[in-house]
Amino acid sequence: MRFGDLWSWYTQYPYLKRLPNRQVLEQAVLGAADVLLWQQDAFALADGYDEATDEYQNLWIHGDKPDPSLVTDDTLLVQPARAVAQRARVVATPSIEPITPADGSNSGEGSIPSPGPGAVTPTPGPSPQPSPPPAKKVTRRFWGVKTLSPNRPAADFANIQQEVLAHLEAADGVQLEVRIEITASAPDGFTEQQVRTVRENATQLKFEDTGFEEN
């Protein structure tokens, strides 16, 4: 979808949400870089589309740097699934470059220069033993710390589950450990009812360690 067409729809159809000006829509499109669940709630961007190759030109997907800074009428809003599929094809196709001799000559494929008159053919020596390949480094451990929003901890944790834990769980034989650490302080103190309720619920939920402090 062209951005210019999208803006035209907002100016023509009254059932669409009214926008103060075009800049608001531009900022909303550029805000795709800040959307965590971008494959569900946002889109990729491109400068054009080549029908012959069925590929988008100058494709940008969430996580690419630098972030997009300009939107024009011809900017394309691309479905995340199509953008990810194209990026996967590009990564999976290695580029092949021709090998040129160091002296810049081109003796022809497979040609071997013949020795000149009186040349002595060297006696082949023992073939050098190939060096063992370097040991492959294996990434075996992940750790991470994040403070959840006190106003929406459930939503934050749901995002972590979808964007981080789900990928870690997909590893073969993974041993996943997730801990929740809670700290709370009230200037006027907690009521007896609050203390009793939290203690009982923490016990039912099998918290490893809980407690209140008095001062």
C-alpha cells in the first residue's frame, strides 16, 4: 500500500478516524520502529516494488538500522509476512564473485602454463597437512533483567513471553528458569488486611521467599 493512497483515504472517507494533518499519519508510520510486536501490530517499509523479481526495493523491517526518518507518497507499507520472507531469501542466497589472478591476467579457465626450454621440473615434496578447523563457538546461556511497568505488568510479561521466552523454549533440550522479584514500599504503610492477604496468597502461590519489613 502506498502511503499517498492511505493519506488520500483519510481525507476522503468520513468513517475513518479524523486526523489533524498529514504529519500525524507520517509520525504514526515512522513509529513502527518502536512497536514491540511489530509483526502483529505494525508493518515493514519499502521505497518501491519490482514486479519482475517480486521483491521490494530498499526494504526496511523492524530492527534494521538506521530507523526510517522520512515518508513520501511513494513509500510502501509492506505486510510483515512478505517482508520477512523476502529478507529470508536474501540471507539464504550467498553472493558469488569471480576470482581474478593477483597479477590481473586472464589465462583462461583451467589453463596451465607449460615450462620453457631447459626448465627443470621440481620434484614434488610432501603435501602440507591441512590445519584443523577452529573450534566452533556455541552460545549456551542467556540472561536478562527487565523492570515491568507497575501499571501494566501483565501486558509487559505477555510481550516478554511472546518475544523472548517463546524463542528460548524452542531450543532443543533447553532448561528455562524464570524468576519474578517484587519490591513494594508504601510511605504510610500497608494495612493489616493487605499484609494478611498478600502473605496468604504468596503462600498459596508457593513463593520461595517473602516478607514485610517494619521501620
